[in-house]
Amino acid sequence: MIEPRFEAARESSERRFYYVSGQPVELWEDPEKPFGWGDDEMSAYAADGNWEFLFNALVLSSLLDQDEEG
């Protein structure tokens, strides 16, 4: 069951599914504040002190780089 405080965010967000080790993972994104992992986005996250977004962007960027090399 989803907590009520997250239900409104979930209903107004864009839902995407990704697969990790063959299992679907649902991700939500705020359409007014899209998440990015490019250099400009990561610089903005650091400048704003948005450490959670910066960490997520670094991890995602690293994983995507590994996929491109492999």
C-alpha cells in the first residue's frame, strides 16, 4: 500500500518502467522537474545542494557508461 502523501505525487507524475535483473522497476518523475544525468543537470544539483539527485545522477550515468563500453 502506498502512503497517502505519495499517492498525489504518483498520480500527477509520469510513470516509467525499467528492468533490473529481469524485474520491472517503476519510476516516477515530476513532469515540472524532470530528472537528468547530464553534466549540466549534475552541476545544478550540486550547486543547489540537492545531494540525493546528484548521487542518483552519478550512479545512473556510471551505469549507462558501463553499458556503452560493454
